[in-house]
Amino acid sequence: MSDHDPGHLLDIGLPFVFLVIAFIATNWRKILRKITSGTAGDWTTASAKIEVVSAVEQLREGRYGDEITGYLATLTYFYRNPELQMGEYTRFFPLKASAQAWADQFKDRQVVIHVNPRDLTDSVLMDADLEGLSPAAAPSLEDAVRMEQLPRLKPGYLMLSGLSEIVALGGLCMSLAALWTSIRMGTLAWPHWVVWTGVAMLAFNLASVWLVTYRAEDSNSYRAFIYGYKLWCPAWMRWGVNISGVLVFVLGLAMKIQRDLPAGVQSLLLQVAPHIQYLVASFGFLSTGAVHVAILRSQELTRTEPSGASTEDAASN
């Protein structure tokens, strides 16, 4: 069969198709908003009033039941054209406090909307129209965390998380050094103690993530927060987790279907195969380290009051 056979071309593009589907599934709200905003720009304008605001948790089915993936802030507005009509504007937030605070500032505000001249029940509230209202600033990410009132970790958990962060950074350095050495010098026979040390370090970090995240007391609310752990990591960690995760996924899928791939691609995979183990290890240490960085940072933030909260609390007491 020719290397240019359509079946082979489909197999080559299959991993990228999955990536595109995953991107659309996670960003469909933004994509839809861009599309509707582009078409609604030429629609007739009308005045509307935002009368209902809400922040509703978004759930997905996980291994341990429903998991909160974030909160959808919704602005419900009403207008007459000529009958009473309504519409909604939504925006996704990782934390409830930031979603509710952002939505509350628009309560009872007058806005300009765009109405479809062909269907008066169809309307769009555009981002630019909201920006023109110059609302009060929404709470920062740090203040939102403090407002969430996350459960405090016991000192033992904090110590475990801090130790795991150190182990993760050490394991990441080892994995990257092994990956670089493997690429430069080819496949090497590492001493058994080096291999088992790396395996033990990664196993320790995975176990510590489970112990801290799924602890017995008040586990649901903290697990929901940790789901968005990448928000609290340094930028290099976020990019590292995303890029290495994509590479591991694509290479893993390609290895599974390599028999159906063209000879040239199979040859390339054979050259890459010895390095995959180090890439997987790097991804494992980087992702577990990112979780512990998020845990420690969230606990540090929840020890302080949000801006302006101390005065209000003192007055109420």
C-alpha cells in the first residue's frame, strides 16, 4: 500500500483531530462568543436592563463522583422590542467568589444590546458593551481565593506538600538531564539504583498528591479547588505541563497505531521511542510538582484576609 494512501493519511492526522476536538470542547464558549459577536455587530441596538445575576457551579463526572470544574457567571437582561424579551450573557470563572463578585457589579445596570432584525427574540450582549460600563474592578485571583474560605490543611499535610515539591523539582531535573543525555548520546543503560530511585520519587509524589487532595476532612471543596491547580503555578510550570502533556498524549497514541502508519513515520517513532520514558517522567514530576505549588500557595493566601475585609469583619464583631 502506498505511503500516500488516504487511510494512512487519516491515521497520521488522527492525534491532531483529537487535539482539535479537545480544544473546541474546552473553549466552545469563547469560540461561540467570537462568532456571534462578529455577526451581531451589524444588528440594530436596543436598551436593556440586567435584572438577574447568578454564579452556578459547572460539574463533570469524575472518578469519585461529580467534580466542580468552575463557575458560570450569568447576566440575565430584559428588553422590549416591542414585546418583553430576555437574553443572557455568560462568562466562566475558576472560583465562585470571583464569578459572583463580577456578576453582582452589573445588577440593575442599563446596557446596550444588539438585536437580530430577522428575529426580535434573538439578542447579543457583546464584551465591548460591558467594558463601556466601567464597572468596579472584580476581585483579584488572590482575593477570590481568600473569599473562598478553603479548608486549612494541618501542619503534617503542609510539611508533606512542601517535601513533595522539593522531590518533584529534583525529579524533574533528573528526568530532563536523562532526556538530554539520551538525545545526545543515544540509549544508555542506567544503573538499577538510579532507575528505582526515580520510580520511587515519582510514586512518592503521586501518593502525596492523593493524600493531600483526597484527605478525609472536607475533601470535596478542596478537591474542586485543586482541579484548577494550574492557575496558581508559575507561567513556566503551566506551559511545561501543557506542552509535555500534549507530547505524551500524541506520542502515546501514535505508538498504539504505529503498525498502520507509513514506514517513514514508523522509523521516526522507533528513533523517538527510547526517549519517551524520560518525557513521561518529566511530565509526571512537573504535573505533581505543580499541584503541590498550588496547594502551598492557596494555603498561604487563605491565612490573610482579602483587601478591605479586615475592617468589615472588625465592624461586624
